[in-house]
Amino acid sequence: MSNLNFEEAINNLSNEDVKVRKEAIESLVGSTDENAIEPLIKATTDDNAQVRFKAAEILGSMGDVAVDKLIEEFENAEGKDKRFLAFALKETEDKKVIPYFVQATENEDFGVRKVAVRALGELQAEDEIDFIAKCLEDEDWGVKLAAIQALGDLASDESIKLIKNARKAEEDKDFKKSCNKAIKKAEKRQKAKASGESIVKVIPMSTIKEMEKTNVQKAIKEYEHYVESKQPKDAPYKRLCILYRKNNDYNNEVRVIETAIEVFSDNEKKLSYFEKRLAKLK
């Protein structure tokens, strides 16, 4: 664990020693300080892949704080320099980035195209299905697979038909397997939508708990996905309450508690925990 303060970490991002830069980037995990945005953006072009990826991940976790600056830099960047900025933009999960990803599906760099089309699926950009479909004809194999995954994310009759057509036109067995997997996911989502369920991507609780040790901000973001979809598991709500309390963020803690009370209204044992916690806050 690094003992660097914020200023030391920022300064060390430009150090010639890669070990020093790695320590610096780890020290900035979870930062929401706007003063870190430009140095982190610069770090997305670092010679070291680990530094580049971590810088993009931190920027993405910053969400609204960084998204406008990221868009500006993404628009001005060229070639490989756009790749990690694209990843950072995708991680913000902000729908205002959709038009920029639409443009990026035609970028000269295959890595940018791949992230762009994948992001359109994750962001549920249903109106941009034509741009996603066009990527099925991309010369890069990875972009084509990303398009299949994106169509699976959309989970519409039209997107499923496009996947089936692509499967029929392709002889590669692995590609067909990817199509089958995407179709299965899409059909499962369709059934969930039909029953009124909220479709939100969640990752295992054990993974998020480990994430708390290295990137609390991202862990909070992942726990919030459970709350957003009103999952009937009390652990994500409890962890969020604890993390928000540590940050003295009482408004968000109350919001999470009130959602939990709604979700567990028919479970006396779980309900009692959140009612008592809310009572102590008032």
C-alpha cells in the first residue's frame, strides 16, 4: 500500500522510473479530485500498459466529474492514444458519450472501434443499432465479436435477427458459439423485461468485496447496480451504507436505506436492520 499523498502521486506520474509511476497511479485509485483529471489523461498514453489501464479505470470511476474533459480529449486524440480514453469514457456509463462512440465506430484504429461498439451495447443505444450492425462487416475479428456482444446487450427482436443472420453467414465455429451465447443472453433479457424486471449488469459480490481493497469508488459503483435493480440481497445495501458512512455521505446512505426498506418490506428480519439504521440517522 502506498503512503504517497495526492501531490506526490501527481508529481510521480511523470517520473522516469516505471515503478515510481506504478506506485503513483495506485495512490490515485478512488480519487475524485478534479486536479487529477489532466495528469491521469496524460497517463493514459504512458509507455507502461498497466499505468495506462489503471489511469483509464480511475478516470472512468470518476464519472460526472471527468466525463466532459474526457470527451474533449477523446475528440482531439488520434490513433492508439484514443484507445484508453475510449475505455475511460465507457466506464463513466454516461449516455452523453453515445454520439462520440457512434463516430468512433468508423475510427481508423481497430482498438477504438472495438471499445466504441461494445460501449453502444452496454449503454443500451438502441437508436444506434445500424452503426452497431455495420461493425459486423468490420475487417477486424475483435470488432465483429464486440458487435455481436453489443447486439446481445440490446436484446431486441431486431438485434437478435441481426445476430442470427451473422451466424448463418459465418463458417467459423467459435464465431457461431459467440453468436449463440449472445442470442441466449438477449432472449433471457427479453423475458426479464417482459416480466417487468430491471436489467442491470451486476458482478459477483465476492469480486466487489475484493475491489473495496483497491478501488473503493468503483466498488461503490458496482454495489449501486444491485440497488438500482432492487436485487433481493441485503449485503450490497449494507456495504453501501458502511462505505457512505465512512465518506460522511449521509444523503446517499439514507437513499440506500430507504430503497432497502422498500425491497425488504416483506422480510421482517432484513427490514428491521435497515429501519434501525435509519432511525439512528434521524
